[in-house]
Amino acid sequence: MRTMTLWRPTGPEELELVRRSGFTAWPPRLPEQPIFYPVLNEDYAVRIARDWNVAASGVGYVTRFEVDAEFAERYPVQQAGGETILELWVPAEDLDEFNRHIVGLIEVVHEFRAA
């Protein structure tokens, strides 16, 4: 099986829910979050975790995970700014199925804290 590597910047609340899943699934979106958007490169995830999550909650994490590439290709890649600011847009109602296509575990690869 061919996989796609994705990153997800996250705060402590979302990461706790991932931990409770055994690092195998993303939690359901909140009503104001219609899209789950993992990102396609680590640098972009680092910027969000460091600059946004830390400011919002005092800590930010970057996670990395693999997903079945054939399944992931059904979702459009969105350019959310510069040419390296790429996100995969997964509708919230598809998240359970998306989680079933994660290969392996969701890993925390970076942690940033307020100074």
C-alpha cells in the first residue's frame, strides 16, 4: 500500500483526545469546524504550531501520520497561501472514514511552549 505523509499542528486539547484514541484517530470536529485540514509539509505545520497554537494555548504540537494515499487522493489539496502552504481538506462528516485509513500511529514530532 502506498501512503501519504501528513502533518497536523495541534493544541493540547486536541492532542489529549488523540492520545485517548491510542494515537490512532483524530477527534470529531466541533460544529464551527466543518473541515479537518492536515497539511502536506512539516515546515508549514511547525509555523502554525509555533506561531498560532502557542499563542492560543501556551503550547503547540506538530504531529505526523501516514494515510492510505489512494484514499486521500479523493480530497482536494488546497493552497492556503504561498506555494508551500498546502492543506488536505477533509469534510468533517468524512473524518471517521478518514481515520480508518490512517496507517500506523499518529506521532508527535515537535513541541513548542511559550517562553
